[in-house]
Amino acid sequence: MSFNLDPKIPAGPLSEKWDKHKFEMKRVNPANKRKFTVIVVGTGLAGGSASATLAELGYNVLSFCIQDTPRRAHSIAAQGGINGAKNYPNDGDSVRNLFYDTIKGGDYRSREANVYRLAQVSNNIIDQMVSQGVPFAREYGGYLDNRSFGGAQVSRTFYARGQTGQQLLLGAYSGMMKMVAKGKIKQFTRREMMDLVVINGKARGIIVKNLITGELERYAADAVLLCTGGYGNVFYLSTNAQHSNVTAAWRCYKRGAGFANPCFTQIHPTCIPVHGDYQSKLTLMSESLRNDGRVWVPKKKGDTRKPADIPEEERDYYLERIYPSFGNLAPRDVSSRQAKFRCDEGHGVGPTKQAVYLDFRDAIKRDGKEVIAARYGNLFEMYERITADNPYNTPMMIFPAVHYTMGGLWVDYNLQSTVPGLHVLGEANFSDHGANRLGASALMQGLADGYFVAPYTISNYLASTPLEKVTVDDNAFKDAEQAVKLQTSKLLGIKGSRTATEFHRTLGHYMWDYVGMSRSEKGLKTALDGIRKLKEEFWSDLKLNGDTSDYNLELHRAARVADFIELGELMALDALERRESCGGHFREEFQTADNEAKRDDENFTHAAVWEYTGSNSSPVRHKEELVFENVKLATRSYK
Amino acid sequence: MATTNNMTLNLKIWRQKNQTSEGKLVDYRVENVSPDMSFLEMIDVLNDQLVRKGEDTVAFDHDCREGICGMCSMMINGKAHGGFKNTTTCQVHMRLYKDGDTVVIEPFRAKAFPIVKDLTVDRGAIDKVMAAGGFITANTGNAPDANAMLIPKPVADEAMDAAACIGCGACVASCPNGSGMLFMGAKVSQLALLPQGQPESPKRALNMVYTHDTLGFGNCTTHAECEATCPKGISIEHIARMNREYLKAAFTYHEKNRSEGAG
């Protein structure tokens, strides 16, 4: 085993680990910080907050983003909110409670110490964002307002209308711009990371592609922070932005970073259903809608009546029926699966029969249209723009869609990957959400990692690691750049007949049909065979025009699809090897009598960490055993 | 959701290889356009045809495709984002057009936004204006408890109205003067409304306006085209608030402190 998967969890009681660790970590003298350069790839909540904070501390930060400005990173699209254990509503919340909900929500497949720390710093995040001018929703007395999200029985979610992610990202971005003005952050836009440069076993730089000129550029540093988000676009259709991709993380995997639990994917229950082959993305309708919306299907199979014509007694409010204590706020994995079951049984609605209703009739009757409009007005408008249906008059039609990936590069307690000096933050790492993420926790994790964890652990790394001087003229940089060039000319030389988008779409079908909400040994093997064949076809029949000297969007797309195909194979393999059901990973062979996920704690209480061993050999599956000292593993129940 | 009644559209699209080359409108015909498609998906269909024919695809900016990232742009029939109320280009759906329509598609045009290629422009000037003061200096670790500072709900709501700006630049593209006063005013106003923003308020207004003017944005002459076109419905009242902040600062703020933080 070449991997060192020591999670480096500090000793001592759970609630004291982080304090103790902060005390024990080495620090860099304030006057010496300016001697270090740190690369931060990505400018979402994790990357933006890390860049700003590291620059404030005095480090020189090189910040890279794929869009035309850092403010467009996909964190911006998060709608509903961010959790914090403030207990402002006085409903009995606490750090321990948030920790417990998150561990349980993740179906006991995350690391206790990391999750506890996340809950601890959640309150600092709310304070920090308010002081930066984020206009969170408030009560008339001027105090902050909270609402509820799935998987919790307290109201701990802070929000800014339906644009919480936007407001938090603009907060982090403004902090970044402040440091850009001070010259401590050098900003590089429209750049895509193409490779990681490892020298003497340590991450020392990156190769990026300037998307406009097509040129490759080299950057050297003392540490690299990867904050490049998730890989949900492997499914082709997802709620992710068009530029969200796995390439940066995948190239790190190929340079020795372990990839943990790649198959852990979150399928979000409330999205606008698929309606055509030309479709490029799926749009999420915030989970917050389930505070007031009721989910139902007709009791009669194949019922084609209009929803308003279906009387109360002929409606099945199945979440309320099956999970009376959590009702419509059952967690995402559970809610998605139940929607799929209803549609599989023939209760689905709409033209494709792949949808269920999310109905606000009762809430509007109870609270009035104005109150509902104040809460969800912008979401209702967005729904109407896309579907031409007005949710005030008729229920929304929704169906699950790929939304978030809990899996990602493996990191230890310090957020360091298996490559020293490569730290991975936010959705790009695997650490905090186990097999299912609870709503309003992604924003929390991105900001926790960037503001309150990485700045300390990076200092510790820089202070305790001997770092030789490197320059971009070192052979490792030349070799890495050469490898990217080689791949590019290979892509351009194929001259086949199928476009990158066609390949991507085909991959998406394999992923959704066999590696999606419901998985089986037979289906996963079908996917593996299909994806392997697809990979061969891609490298022999890709159609691509132009060259590297131009803003060649098709070329950029093709390079991403090449990596997605390889990732898809690894995801199927990971899902096949995990012979249990847990959270969003539902294996048909492993379910309880009432179709709930059946874990196998004896054999699978671990993170599966995959090691790349070359293009012609199979990756190796390693394990990090998860130790639960504070929480008793129990069957997760929301009934 | 209709899947039939497909349309044919005649497009006139601005093609320009790079910043220095000359551009021109080129005619394209797209068939089988479903009314449920988004505008960008319709261009995806065109680009798919172009790839198959071995031609260069139309470059356009886009990312989230749900109206929040601010990356999509385009002048559609002379209007930024097509001129539909509170709607970005990515949220324009083809049911708003008729079979046989001719649609003219051009990039956002403004002195401060040079063309990169086809419909893609460089909006980096927005970042430069933000770096000149669009923030509150609250370094990580300084913050008091979030509820230590009470903010009346109407004030928080108004600040949120301003903060909704997605930085797309439609205001600049639709202004006859190419002014960035709406997006800048929205930020100045948001932070001026909040108690946290007070300490830096004078410096912010002065530095941002100064930087804005040096980047090639024009001045505001109250045409209000920006408000009419803003996909987030941001009101020009925020420009008025910025002007008050600017005037107040011009009288009271000491010049020697001015350079720090400027772009």
C-alpha cells in the first residue's frame, strides 16, 4: 500500500480536538508569511474565502478561475440557505446537535472529527458574513431570521431570499477584491487547470490553459489549494453550471491524490423535470420550498386528470404518509428515492410521467398569497419562466436531478490530500457529508474550509515542511506541460465523426440509468462495459475542428469530456465494490423490507479511496476505516 | 409543456474572430426549435450544426443557465438579454418567439467591454471597480456576534434589493453613455444602507466613482435604460443614493486618504 491514509485526527475529546490542534500546529511568523506563495484554484465559497483569508494573513496568493470573473463561480447558484448552530430561534439547537444531524444525515459514512469541527465553526461563518455586509433575512426587530431544511427538526438555516449562495459568494468575492487591490492576490481569469506539478513528492505548481489564447501557462508555489467544486456534470444533465467539471481534480488524482467515495452522488428531489433531448441543464427548485409545499402523486395509476380535478382523498402525500415526523422535510436521498418509486409504480404525472407534484395550495390558503410570494416569489417566477406554468395556480411538477457530489479527493483532518502540499477544500474534497449531504450544508462547508480551517493548516504545512526552491523552468513543469500538449494534439488528430457533446450525452445516459438513484450489480457491470467501450470510441471517433491558437470552445469541452468518461468508469467501479446501501448510494440488493437503505456497518464503515496506477492497469481500492467514538451507529430513521 | 409545434428561426449573429479583427453579421437558419428550449439551447443547436459542418462555433459566455451567475450576455434584437422583464438571456425561452422570426444577436457593446470573440466580451472592468471599494474591510476573525448589530427589516430588504446585482453588465450595454453607474450604485447603496458599511462609506464612493471614470465607463444622464433592462430589476434610486454618498464624501472626506484601495 503506497497510500498514507492516516486521517491525522487529534487525540482527546471530540469537542476539544480542534482547539488543541490549533494550539499544537506550527505558525509562520507574520514577517515571514510574505515569503510564501500559495496557489488557489477556484473562486467559489471555498476558494474565494481561502484566497481572501490567506492574503489577509500576508501570503502571496495566485487565484485562478475558469469564468471571466471570480464572482461567477457556481456557489452563486445555491438558493436556500446556510446552516449555523446559533440557536437564535431557541429551539434547542447546539453544535452537538448540528454535528449529530450531519453525521446521521450522511448515513454514518463521514469522519466524526471533521464534522464536529464544521459544526463548531458554523457560527463564526454567520458572524463573518454579516460583518462583510451580507444582507441576510431579518425579523422586524432587526434580528436574523431562520428557516428549516431537510433532515433537521430545528430552524438553523440563515438565508437571503432565494439567493443565499449569491450573497455569500459576493461576500467572499468582495473580500478577495479587497486583497486584489492591495496586491496580495494576483487574479487569473478564464484559466483552466490542466495539471498538477509535483516535485520531490510535494505539490509545487500547476499548468493552466488560458482559455482565450489556448496557450499553456506554468505557475509555481509553495502549496496548492484545489477548490474546484464537484463533478455532477459527469451525468451530462445536472443542476451544475456548464463549466463545472472534474478535470482539475482528475489530473490531481492521476498525480497521486486519492479519490474517495466517487460514487457518493446527491440526487436532489426538487428539480424541474427533463423535457427534451436538446436540454443542457436541469434547474433546481430550492429545498426551502418543502417548508410549505406538499409533495404528492395521484393514488390512481396513470391518472391523467388535471391536479385541481383530483380530490383530496385520491391524493397520496407519500412523504407525510411514510415519514410522519419529518414529512415533506425528509432528507434529500430519501425524498428522491420515494419520488422514483412512485414514478416506477406508475403514479408519475406530466407528459413524461417522470414527475411528482409540489403543491402550495394549502399554504396559500393558510398564509395568503402575499406571504408565500414573500418567501418564494423569485423561485415561483423562475419556475414559470421555464415551464410557462404558474405555481400559485397549479402545483409545480418536480423530479430528482443530480445536484452535488459528496465524493471527492481524499483529505486528512488538515484538508491535505495524499499529495503533500495539495489541499482540497469545499465540494472538491470528500470529507464532511458522508453518503448524503443535508440541505444548507454545502455553503457551510465551503466557507468553513476556506475561512476557518485551511488558513491554519496551510500555515502549519508551510512552517513544518522543508521546501526547496523551485522555478517554472524545472523539468517537472516542462514534462507536465508537454503531457497536456500531447493530449491536445491527440484530440485534434482524431478527426472522427461524433461531437464531444454527443459522447458526453451518451455517458450521461449510462450514469443516470445505472449509476444514478438506484444501482444493481448487473446494471453497474453494464455501465462499466458501456463506458469502457465509449472511451475507445471517443479516442477514435471524436469530431473536433480548429487548433490551439484560438478561443476553441469545442477543444476545451472535449478535454473535459475525456476526463468525465474516465471518472464515470471509476464511479461505477466504486458503486459496484460498495456492497451495501447508504445515503444516496442505493444498491437494490441491499434494502430493508420497506425499501430503505440497508447499511453493512461490519464491512463498509470506511471511506473507499482509489489510487491511480496508470492508464493500462486497474485503480487500487484502499480503505480509511471510520471510527465512531461519540455517535452510536443506528439505522437512520425519519419516520 | 409542448414538444411539438417546432419553429424555424433566421438568425443574424455577430461574428468577430478576436478583439482586433473586423466583425460582421452572418446569417444562419435554425430549424426544429422547440418552444421549450432556452435561447442558449437554441444556439447550442446551431453550434452543433456548425461543428458537424467543420465550421467554427459561435463563442458566447454562459455558465449557470439559471439566471444568477451573470455570465450570459448578448444583445438580442437590440436589447440586452432580449429586453424581457427581469430575465437574463439564459432564462429567455423560445416560446417568446414565433415561427419564421428573424433574430439579431450581437455582443454587449461598450467602451469598457472590449470584444473577445463573437458574442464574448471582456467585463474585467467590473472587477476593477469592485476592487476600488466594493467591500467592507472585515478581515476573517474580526466579526462580532451576528445579532450584535440589529438591522431593521426594511433596511435589510432594501440592501438586499441592491445586492441582487449579478454583475452582468446589461446596464452598461444598454446605456447610451456606456455608464456603469447602476451596478456600481447598487454596490455603494447596499453597503451605505448597512451599519457595517459606514466606516468606509465616503472613501468607497469616491474611489469607486473615480476608478469607474478612468476605465472608460461614461457618466449617468438619467435615461434609465439600465433600470428597464436590468435582469434583477435594480432601481436607479441606487444611483441617486450613490450620488448623495459621493457628494457628501466630496465635501467632507480628506483628499490625502484617497489613493489607497484605488484599482
